[in-house]
Amino acid sequence: MDFQTILSFTLVAALLVMSPGPNGVLIAKTVPTSGRRAGFANVAGFVAAFYVHGALAILGISFILVQSAIAFFVVKLLGAAYLCWIGIRALLEAFRGRETAKDIQPSKQKRTLVKAFGEGFLTNVLNPKVSMFYLAAFPQFMTTGGTAAQSAFLLVFIHSMLNMLWFGAMVVLFNRLARAARGPGFQRWLKGVTGLVFIGFGVKLATLRPSS
């Protein structure tokens, strides 16, 4: 896997991590009442769930790449449509200036570290959007053959580390970062960039051919 491929995946994964979603909502509910340690336990749960999704995606995609050109074609088109759909929706929301962040009321019950980890894990492992991201993105970044598993787990590692850095920063500096992330200017900028990048990767995936 070359440096350009790694850099491209890092870009699209970073945009996905930074986009508003359930992970940020969970952190916002946990940290005010349960503290930083519980927030970091949430983040550890996020990371653990990524490896579950990554392992399932690696097994499925590796089989598709080796066994069925038709199945690869179908998955490729579904993935391309999904990426373009994310991009178009993000651009529409950016142009409309629609607010997606809501005032979040903190939980009244403190979380144990185990409970906080479990909440983070379940938030991601049961999220079909995470599975679809791997199924949509991996075919255009993975190498096939003997190094497929190694290259795929490298991508999972990069995605998990980006998640750890972003949400770890939110835990440490929650008040300031959460306020900035909810701002309409930041939201519109982020959605606009995310939309263009995801549409670009969707078009690239639609023209992708499996390589050996």
C-alpha cells in the first residue's frame, strides 16, 4: 500500500470522524456528569467496535474480491451510491445552513468505566453507518492477495487512531470544542468539505476495477 493511498484514506476517515454523529452526542452526555475517565472509556469502546467492523468487512470483501466479479461489481455500485448520497446530503445541508446539533442535557446518573466503555462499544458496533463506511471505502483502498488483511487492518488502525485523537480532544477540552462544533459556521464548512470529498470518492469507487 503506497503513501498516497494511506493519505487519501486518512482524509476521508478524518472527515467521517469529525462529522456530527452519535459518538459526539455520547461524549457530551458522559463527560459533564461522569468525568474525563468515563469519557475516555467511551472512546475506548468506539475503538474496540471499529476492529469488529473491520474484521467483518475484511472477511467479506476478501471473499468477494477472490470469488465473484459480479458480487464485487454490485458491492462497488452500492458503495459508490452510498458515498455519493452522503456527499449530496452534506452539501444540501451546508447550502441550507440547517442546524443538526441540539442542546444536550447531561445524564443525571454517573456512569462506571465499564458502563461507559459498553455504551461507546454498542454505539458503534450497532451502527450500520460504520459497517457501510467500511464496505464502501475498503474496496478502493485495500490491496488484494496475501497482504489484503495486513493492509486492511492498517486502515482500521488509522481510523481508530483518528477517532481516539478527535474524541479524546473533545473529552479533555469538552466545553470549548463542543461549543465550536455546534456553531453554524463550523457546521456548514465541515458539511461542504465532507460533501465534496465523499462525492469524489463515490465517483472513484464507481470506476474502480479489482486489481491483483
